[in-house]
Amino acid sequence: MAHTFGSLAFTTVVKELQERYGSRRQYERLAAQGASYQGLGPDEREFIGERDSFYMASIGSTGWPYVQHRGGPKGFLKVLDNQTIAFGDYRGNKQYISTGNLLTDDRVALILVDYPRQARLKILGHAKITERAEARNLLEVVRDEENIFVERVYVIHVDAFDWNCQQHITPRFTVDEIRTILAPFEERLQTLEAENARLRT
């Protein structure tokens, strides 16, 4: 069943705060426009496919939320269909907090950020964990590099998503992004250095 983001995130108390601070009418209009939500579209698929990291929140049996950074090769978070995403759980520090939390409460919240373009996508969903021994077909889908060991696969049913505003996202660039930006300048510099060497001789 599809939901709008507000129907899940905007509790009674949240709506009261929106009313108090003057944003409730705006979100009511957005909720009316989002009534035909059909899941992840082309923009969301492209955005997800370009990410090399995201943050995922889960809830433990103590009631405490836990936020974990997930990283991997660009596109390691896969879009399986318009309401399903998946990723391989790479071997890490062996705390298993997110995995343990999801065994008692399968709800997750993801935030994906494109820092150079100052864009942010929030996703709410329910996660199912499949251990490596049972995830043969899924392993082929989520594996990007042979040398990264995948312990299990997370498959997330997307219940709702929301594009967040661009305010307060500080632009940051990965090494690869900086190399891409600098490539034309480096090529020009090499050309000039070669010309300079010819002129000296």
C-alpha cells in the first residue's frame, strides 16, 4: 500500500507545530497533490543509482533510535522496482546493531544526500533481512565488487519518500568528483607544459 510521506511522518503533535509556526497549509496542499503516489519514479531511481553512501535509522527494543552510515561503490543501493530497494550488508565492525534492531522492528528511515548538487531524498520503509546462505539470487543483484564480502542482504519496501529542501546542505565533493572537475584543467596544463618545453628547445 502506498502512502504519502506526511501521512506517516506528520503525527498529531507535528501537525500542531506546523499550525503554530505557519506551515500547515502548505503541507496540506502537498498531501492533496501526493494522493496519486505510485512509488519511485525516474528521478528517484537515477538519484539512488548515483549514491555511494546513505544514512539509515532503525529502532531498538529499548526504544532508542540508531543511525548508521552505509557506504559502498556508487550505485550499491539498488532499485529493484518502483517500491523496492536493496543493498548488500558488507562485513564491518561486527556490532550488528541495525540487523538486531530490524529483527524486532522492521521500520527504517533513510537519508540520501547529493552534496555537490545540494539535494536530499528521505525514504521510509520496512526492511527484510536475508542471510547470505539464503540470498543466492539476491547476492547477484546487490554485489558490485567481488572483493567486498556481503554478509546478508537488506530488501526495503518503500512506503513513502520525500525530497527535502536544499537549505543548509554544505556542498562537498568526493575524490572522484574533484578529479572529474579538474580533468580539463590538468589536460590543459599538460598541453601548455609540452608547448613550453618545445619552445625552450
